[in-house]
Amino acid sequence: MHDVIFYSLTLCVVVSVLCIFLIMHQKVSRQQQFTLMSGVCILAVMLGYWFLVQADDLSSASVAQKIVYVGTSNIFYFILRFIAIYCDIYIKKIFRVLLLLSNTVIMTLALTFDKHKLFYKNVEYVSTEYGAFLEKESGVGNMLFKVMMAVYVIIILVMSIFNINKRNTSRSYKNTVLLFFVITIPCILYAIEKMSYVKIYLTPYGLAIAEVLTLSLVYRTHIYDFNNTAQAMAYDTIDDAVLAIDDNYKFKGCNNKAKELFPVLRGFSIDDEIHSLDGSLFDIVVNRDMKELCVNRRYYKPEIKNIKNKDKVMGFVVWFYDVTAEREKTDLLENYQKDLEREVELQTQKLRDVQEKVIMGFANIIESRDFVTGGHIKRTSMYIDILIKGLVKDGTYTDILTPSYISHIKLAAPLHDIGKVAVPDSILNKNGRFTYEEFEIMKKHTVLGAQILDDTLSGLDDLEYYHLARELALYHHEKWDGTGYPEGLSNIDIPLCARIMAVVDVFDALVSKRPYKQSYPVSTVYKIIENESGKQFDPLLVRCFLKVRPQVEKVVEEMSD
């Protein structure tokens, strides 16, 4: 009979070891950890009973009994923690600490029971056909041990019942029943062992059954760390490269994408110095140079994230985000924007060309009715171009003469006499000087021109052009000293475009032949212009007009030919 018990206990030890290996085979989670620790405690109990059966004196039996207590004083703590996690019940830290302290005290008393009377008052060695036993008279420590075990059992059973009510599913119910038997079977066999008149060990078999049931629960519910497993799968399948470094710049791991992008990492082992990396990767990891990388026609943007444990930086992760799609979208949008801008520019230019042709059409209509001043519009436009270039070169009125302003004044200049279309032909083409009444009518061409432009151009999107054209038509006969018409404006109250038009308009009138006068020599006209500086004309414009005299004379000569 002794051999049967010996071999059966040996089988229990083997089963316990096998269960531990099967639990370790899966990815460890918190539940796995506590299951594994309870398995280790059960193994200790099994070994203790295994040695106890073979003990041949009090000393060896006492050692075996102490091994049993190493397991039994801790096993229920780990089972409790496992079930708490399984049932999603949080145990406060203070209670966990108190339970561990109680276990430690009980285990300490049990491991030294042969040195004092606190755990056992008396211990005797007994040998039977079933194996060696210790006849024990319980002391305070042993009573506390039994009370503590009873408390563990009650708490675990309450949590199991709570879990049934909480989840209320058939699968949860079956699993909770398994938990119930994991606790009750060892307790029932332990109670039978203590109440039986026959000295035989039943507790190891109860624990072996409990361990097998726990292992069944682990495999039934797939208790392993889903988070870590999912993270590991994502870690190796994402398009981003991830590299982990500790605070001492030692390599701690990387995913497959990182090895693909940086083949040098394939030769790295855990805790290798990172300083042996190649140039670009070294600059990013060590020098924190967050420049974008292009590898195999894909773009990666690096970012460094610290790894912390209770606010202490333990290391960092270099994350290379794949930004190829964003880069392609950006490039596509930029190209589309450029194409759109070119198309808008082309269409704008076409509209401008049409606009210029319409404007010149208006100007030609004016000239076709004014036989006296033929070619005046073309010449004044050329003089304006020369004068503006001179002003820009000298830095005069550059705050006003923006590229847009210059473009608009050149385009609007041909319309400065558009009001003449409303002047009677008898006055417009009179061969001789005007009477006072005729001149008063002629003077109205400025106001009439502004009205015509109000009616035709005020609806344009380009309001700057409309305002410039209107100012040119309305104010080009105003004088610097305020003696001009139609409003008698003076000085800088006269718009700059009208002041410029006034100079070139008078210049062309003087150098051109009219029915009532001969043309004046350019030198004489320049003297007149210079003498009128500060009177009829803006002094700054006169000064510049004198400087560009060679260009102006060249136009006069070409137009005369």
C-alpha cells in the first residue's frame, strides 16, 4: 500500500509540473502569472507530501511538512488574485499587502514549528502502512492558519457567486462552476482527510484535480494577454517602423519594418550600444534630428516618444510614421493648385487682352471723331510708360506705384478723353480757337467721361482699374495750384494718375500741330513744362520728366516720321 501511495503522489508531482509547463507555454498575462504561481505552490505541496510519505524519522518528516506549508500558506492568495482578475474585481493595495503579511507570518511560524510551541504544541512521528505521518497538537499559529484558509475560501466563493450574477451567461456560468470546484474539491478532500480514522493523504489529490481544472479553465477561456498579443501583431505588421532604446542608448528591440528600412538593425542584439548605427539613423536617435526620410520611394517622418514608469523616463521609442500617402496627396494638391493657377492666369490674360481691345476700340472711336488730335491717345500712352519707369527708377512715389497700379494706369490711359464722345462734332472738330461758351462745353468732357465709366465699368470685379480710369478721365485737367477744372483740386489732392496724365497730355498738345497753331519745338515745350512746375504740374513729376527727355524726344521723332 505504501508503494501505491508513493507512486500516486509521484504522478501528482508530474501532473503539477506538466500543468506549470502548459501554463507557461502561453503568452503570460496577469491571470497567467497568478495561475503559474499557484501551480508552483501546488508543486511545493506535492513535493512536500511526496517526501513526507518516504520520511523515516521525525527530522525528515518535519522537513517534508515544512515544504508542504511553503505551498499551502501561499496557494490560496494566488488563487484569490487569479479569480479577482477573472471576475473583474479590484482588490485594494492595502488588503493585498495585509494578506501577504499574514501569509508571511504564518509561513514563518510553520517553517520553524520544531523550534517553538506557537504553531504546534507537540509533534510526534508515526509510521503506518500508508506512509509516515506527523501526529500534531495544534497551537495558536496553526489555528490562525486554518482560520486564514477558511477566510480565503469564503471570499473566493463569494466572488464566484458575484461573477455568476454579474455576467449571467451560460458560458460564464460553466466557467464559474469550474472555479467553484477548483476551491471546493481540495477543501472537501482535506476535510475528509482530517475526519477519517484511516491515516491517508487526500489533500494532494484534491490539489491535483484543482490544478487540472484550473488548466482547463485557462484553455477554455483562452486566458492569455490579448493586449500584448494584439500589440505584438500590430507591432510587426504596421507600415510604420518602431525602434526602442533605453535611457543609456542601448538597443531594446524593433519591429520587422524597422529592420526592412534599416538593415543594420538585423545585426543588433538586446543591450547593444546604439552608437554604431549609420549616419541618418544615428542623427535621428542620438542627435534628435527629426528630418524626413525617403526609403524605397516611401517617405517616413520620425518622432520620438518617451517611455515612462511613474514619471521616470526609462527610455524612448523612435517611431517612423509612413507619410507617403499624405505626401502624395500634398504633391497632388500642389500640382493641381499650380495647374489651376496657370489656367486662371491664362484665362485672366485672355480677358485682359479682350479688355484692352475693347478699351482701344473706345479710344479709336474717340479719335475717329476728333480729327484735331489724331494719334494723341497712342502718344500719351507711350509718354506715360516712359515717365512711370523714370519715377520707379528714381524711387519717387513708389509707395503708390505698385506693379498693379502701374499696369492699371497704362491700361486706363487711353480712356482719359472718353467723355469727348458726348461733345458735339461742331465743337470737337472746330477749326480754330473755342469761344468761352464752347470751351465751357468742351470742359464738360471730364465729367461726362467719369459718368460714362460709371455706367460701363463700375460693375467690374477689378475695382482698382475702374477707380483709376475714372480719376484719369475726371481730373486730368486739374492743376497743381488749384486753377484747373472740373473741381479745382490742388497739390496731392489730385490723384497721382491724373497728375501724370496732365504732364504728358499738355506736352503732346504742345508738340503736336493743331488747326489753330503750329507745333512747338521739343526744347521750347520742355521749357514751358519746367516753368509750369509748381503751378500747373507736380514739381516731382516735372523733375522726372526732364530726366527722361531723351526717351521722350525719341518717341516724338518716331511719331513725326
